[in-house]
Amino acid sequence: MRKILTIIFCLFLYSLAQSQGTISNITVSPVNPTISDTIYIYADLTFSSSDCDLEYSGFTIVGNSIPASSHHCLGMLTTICQITDTFKINPLSAGIYDFTLTLSSGFGGAPGPPCTPGIVPDDYDTIQFEVINPTLINANNTSQLDFTFYPNPNEGLLYYNISQDLFLSNINEIVIFSSNG
């Protein structure tokens, strides 16, 4: 009997080792966030076990680092489960940020026994993004400013002329976006 229990326990541990999740992709929306944007981080996850219900997730902001964690409860069937976790971040000040996600998983959860905590993280990944503070210029009043960009439209090579007054002003960065962002 002890031998059978040992084999079952070893198979259970093997099943735990095989059921870890992976982070297949992390994206930031909008792609070029500004200081007034709410930022959404989407983490595409894949698990090798059925069900992959989210038990908890969260993040903190520590300077320009955003450590995040996500824990999922897995079922016992060996079918692939794909899910996307979403993290909503309120507007941030200008700067470069590192978002690091630590993924863990366990077994159980509603309606059965409670979900077991992850013993070691399944996976982790980091994405870096920049939040900018654009100096907005009202397109209706551009005739009052002495600058030109040409040719328009163009295919990648853009020339510019700016007045000395604009050059010496407090504007230290000009950001140009295409019509599709």
C-alpha cells in the first residue's frame, strides 16, 4: 500500500511540474502613453492544465519599477488553457518604467478545495515602456509659430526649420505622430 501511495504522490508532483504556466507576451496600451493616459498592461498566459482561473493579481509602483504578480488555479485535465491578465495603471508621471510580472499557479479552487499557493514562480517577464509629457501645440494656431516640416507627406526622411525664438524657448522636445498614432 505504501508503494502505491508513493507512486501516486510522485505522479502528482510530476503533474504539478508539468502544469506550470508561461508568459507568452506582454503588451502596453496605448503604445506611446502620455502623462494623461490610463495604461493597460496585457499579459498573454498559457497553461498546460484545464481551467486557469485567476485567483489573485496585483502590482505596486516603486519609483519607476512596477512589480506585479498573478496566481492562477489549475484543473487536473491536461488541456491547454490560454488567458490574458489585464493590469490597469492610472496615469503616471513622465519617465521610463519597468513592468515585471511574476506568474505562479496552484491546484484547486471553487467549487472544490482552496487553491494551493505556488511553491516557486512558473515564469516571469519584464517589459519597459516610456511615458511622455508632450508639449501640445494647438494645430489651429500653428501660423503664430515659426516652424515647418517637409516634405509632407513623406516616406521616412523629414526635414525641419524652426525659428531661433522657438529654438531658445522652453520647448525641449518635439514629438511628431503620424495620423495613425
